[in-house]
Amino acid sequence: MQDDINKPAPDNSPGQGTTAEPVAATTASHHAAAAAAPVADKSLAWERETLERLVMAQLTEQRAARRWRIGFRLFWTLLFLAGLWYSFHHGKNAANNSTTTPHTALIEIKGEIDADANANAEWIIDSMRQAFEDEGAQAVVLLINSPGGSPVQAGMINDEIKRLKTLHQKPVYVVVEETCASAAYYIAAGADKIFVDKASIVGSIGVLMDGFGFTGLMDKLGVERRLMTAGENKGFLDPFSTPTKPQKAHAQQLLNQIHQQFIAVVREGRGDRLKETPETFSGLFWSGQQAIELGLADGYGTLDTVARDVVKAEDIVDYTRQDNVAERLAKRFGAAMGEAMVKASLNLVPHLR
């Protein structure tokens, strides 16, 4: 025990013992952590600020893009509405406003004559009425370049030509460009005079009903046509069924009747000028030179020469109604809607066609 008392006390001074070393290390690490903390906080703050800026920039860009889209849609909507307003408040063509100075009224009939084409009875009759009612119009010239089309549409136009001529006491002339055949000549026959080029195609006074028959092909392929009708003759024009002799006779009788109507119109319109031959009403067509010889036309002429030398009014005003932008858009929209409705209802109602 005495020995323990007399033992010297441990020396804890720096550099002399082991206890001071861990203390110093702990103190140093605390100082280092304290020094690094502000640096880490600054780094996190910078990243957060950068992210916030990127997000705000993205939101700003999205808002701008949305505003541009809304603006473009509004612009096109207003443009469409303006086109509709213009088309319905400024008439159907450029000649709606009365032109009191003497002039030749022009109406073009081009392409197929059909209710769904530009050369349809409604538009042509509307244009003729405006031309006849204009006090400045000295005569009406129909500029025709058409292979024909619907006899119904042609008959309506021919009847209106005769009515307007009698009502307004103004002459009607036809100028043929390339072709004036079939239903187009049906219209031309109502004019006072017909002018052609020597190489124009004129005539084709006949009626046809065309189609295809696939019965032989179906037999070879082993395909059976299953057509159900109410009425024994309802489907006799079906291309996959063979028409019977009575059905063929009925169709031929119908064609002959329409043909006789066509012949009567030509005879009435051309009168004594027509030099009939066995081929006149056979459906043949002739050159402009031959047409003059046969009395189907009256002479050579163009739009300008007829206006200058026949009408005696060189100024030409076009009364032709044209399909404007608003009407084309409306037609396309209506066709798309109609197609969708037809597809939706095909399986719901029986066919009546």
C-alpha cells in the first residue's frame, strides 16, 4: 500500500500521455463540420434557386404557347365567320349589282351538268335571272364547254331560257368552246343562235343508262349474291343480278321516252334550220363544221366576236355563280357530317334506293 501511495501521478500534459489525443481529434472534427455546414447550405440554396428558375421559365413558356394557340384559333374562327358573312351579304357572284351601262351578259357552263356539280340548274338559272333582269345587259351569252350530264338538270335550264326570253325580250346566244354534247346541247337548243369553232364537238343527241354486270365473274369465284327486296323489280339494276327480259324492256322504254323529249326540244329550238338525217338523233356527234352543215349550229364565233359583232356590246360582264370559300368549307363539313350519320345509321334502317 505504501508503494501505491508513493507512486507518481500520471502525467496528462500534452505530448506525455494518450488521453489528450482523442480529445484533440474530436475537437478538430467539430470545427471542420462547423466550417463545412455553411458551404453545404449555400450549395443547396443554389440548386433550389436554379430549379425554381427552370420551373418558372417552363410555366411561362407554356402560358405563352397556350395564348398563341388560343389566338390562332380565334383568328381562323373570325376569318371563317367573316367569309360566311361576306358570302351571304354580298350576293352569290360579282355581278349582283346592277350594271346600267350596255354590256354582254356572260354565263359559263363548264364540266358535267349535274345537281352536285358547279354546272347545276339552280346556279345557272339564278345567274340567268340576274343577267336578264339587269337593264344594261343587251343579250345573254352561254359559254358552253361540257360533255353533257343530267337530262333533268338540262331540261330545267332549257325551260327557264324560253321563259326568260319571252319575259324580258332579250336574245340568248350560245358559244361552244371544246364540247357541247348530250345534255349540254339540250341546253343550247333553247338559244336563239349557236356559234362554234370548226373543231368543236357538237351533238350526241341520245340517252344512255350505263353500268356493269359481274354475274359471270361471281359464278367463277363461287360467290352467291343474296339480295332481298320488297317488290320483284326493285333490284333489277343491281350489277350482281341478271335482269329479266321484261326488266330490260322497261328500261329501254324509259330511255326511248326521254330520247323523244330530247328530240322534241331540238326540233322546237332549231326549227327549219335543222336538216334532219337518219343519224341526226342517233347519238352521233360531229365537228363544228359538220354541225353548221346539219343545222345544229349557226356559224363560227367566239365570246369576243359574238359580243362585238352580234350583240354590239363589247363590254362583257360575268354573271356566273362560283363556289366561294365559305360554301366549299360548308360543303366539306356537311359531307363529313353526312357520311358519319350515314355510317351510324346504315344498320338501323332499310334502304330505299
